[in-house]
Amino acid sequence: MTKHNDAALVVLSGGQDSTTCLFWAKERYKKLYAVSFDYGQRHNNEVEIAREMARRAGAEFRLIKSDIIGSLGHNALVDTAENVDTERHENALPNTFVPGRNLFFLSMAAVWARELGVKTIITGVSQTDFSGYPDCRDTFIKSLNATLNLAMDEQFEIVTPLMWLDKADTWEMADQLGVFDLIRNETLTCYNGVKGDGCGECLSCQLRRKGLEEYLQRRGK
Ligand code: ZN
């Protein structure tokens, strides 16, 4: 594949989706940057996994301390006294929702991108299999993109390779990129902090496994 001349900045959590986006970007952009956020999430190995994934993709990595986001609002990802939801509640956001997270993270990513002279910001949000988080929807991303451009008089483009893919499609993308095993074994998506196939119980593990089973069936293995 012909690479763009330009660079891209990937918002990286070390999970399945953002890591898939990182390797998707590696095929397309000459220079890669990756940014992770330390917001007091209960599993700090997330950050170390993100750093390792960035290293493997040849991306320049930066960690931004942002625990203020966890201290302002309440959620189960930063409050270790609370168990993470294992099922969806009708008309309610899961207790793993971190209010303002993507707004805050993408805004900070854009400030660093501007400093670097990078126009393309990549995030692994998806509207298809989203966990009910409003800040994973396409309309939010488009709105924020317009706002960031107005805020900094820039021409950023927020790119969302997974927006219309379901989890099975995301596994397929990883496979096509040649990083299926890496993503299956070395990324962390589980809300209980278990790498690879995870705890199997939390909403995130359920979604990841369902997609994996669908994909493996599709692939015929
Ligand atoms: Zn889990």
C-alpha cells in the first residue's frame, strides 16, 4: 500500500480497537505518534501495554497524565470499590462510562498534534458495537472535529477506521494487517485488567469474545 507523506497521531489505550487502528495507520502513514492517558484507571498495566504496542508499531509514544478526569466524575473504571457492570441496563449508561473522556482525550491529543504539525488524529471508536457510550458515536466525532478546527484555527481530520465495523470486522481487519495473534494475546480490553482473552465476564470481554467467535467462524477455523 502506498503511504501518505504525512504523519498521524493515534489515540492508544492498549486495547483491541485502538491497537488495531495503530497497525492500520502503520500501513498508511510514514510517521506515527501514539498518545495514551493516565486517568487513574484501575489497571495501570493498560499504559504499559499501550507503550509496548507503540514500540512494536514504531510509533513515538507519549503518556499524558490526566487523572483529573477520574477525580471530577464517578465511574467504575477508576473506583476500585465498585464492581464493573456485567450486563447492560435499559436506558442507562454502564457504570464504566467515564463522562467527558473522549472529549477530553481527543482535545489534548489535538493540542499535541498541533505542536507536532500533525493533521490526522486516529481513534478506534465505533458506533456499531459501542457499549452505549455517547462519545463513541459518529455525530460526536464530527462535532468535535469541527470544534477543534475552530478552537485552534486548524484543519485537523479525526479518522475513525472502525466507526462502522462490528467486533468481528475488527478482528478481520487485524488478521488482514497480520497482527491477529498480537492483538488477541497482547492487548488489554478487559475491565478487570486481564490481558488477552480477559476475564470473560465483563461487558467488554463479552463483546470482544462474541466478535472473535463470529470472526473465527467466518474464517472457517
Ligand atoms: Zn473482562
